[in-house]
Amino acid sequence: MSILISFDIDGTLEVGDPPGELTMEMVRIAKSKGIIIGSCSDRIASSQRRIWDEHDIQADFICVKGSPMEELRLEYMKTKFDAEEYWHIGDREDLDRQMALRCGFQFLWPHEAATKDWFIPSD
């Protein structure tokens, strides 16, 4: 089953401001399982890319919330990547949850996502 996960950064990932509860190691584990991973944040694309690069994680995509450029919007990822499940993980009702649902993604709060087997190392 193919899965795409979009991570908000601030308040969601440990490297955010404020830090969130999902670690970069959890993201690495998901990536190692073949999950398509990327970010969708208020941060500009180059700032998001720098975070992934600093942690030596090859993100499959980067989205900018509210971007006028189609290829940087979350909904575009559904046309770019063929997956059976599309998820966005974020910490804000007004931006993350509503945006995810509007784009046809399923949504999880970081504490809910932390319990998913996506982030449990394979034996």
C-alpha cells in the first residue's frame, strides 16, 4: 500500500518553532518503509528544503501553505504522486486540519500520528 505523508514543521516536527513531538528519526523510519514524505508549511520552500538537507533526509516534495504556485500547493501532490492514502500531520485547526480536508487528505494531530506503525522500525 502506498502512503504519502505531509508534515507541517512548526509545532509538529522536533525541529520546528515551537518544537513538535515527531522526531526526524521517525520521519527516516517512515521513509525507509517506502512512504512518500514531504512538508507543507508556512515557511518558504528554501527554508523547508534546508531543514531536510540538514537532517540528511530526501524529501519527496515541499509545499508552501497559501502559495499561488500550483506545484507548491498540497492539493497538487495528489496529481504528482499516486498513493492509496494521503495524510497531512499538523498542529493547527485553522491551517492544517482545514487545509488537509479541503485538499482531500486525511488529517492527524502530531500526538495521534506518533502512535502509527509508520514510525516503528521494521524488524
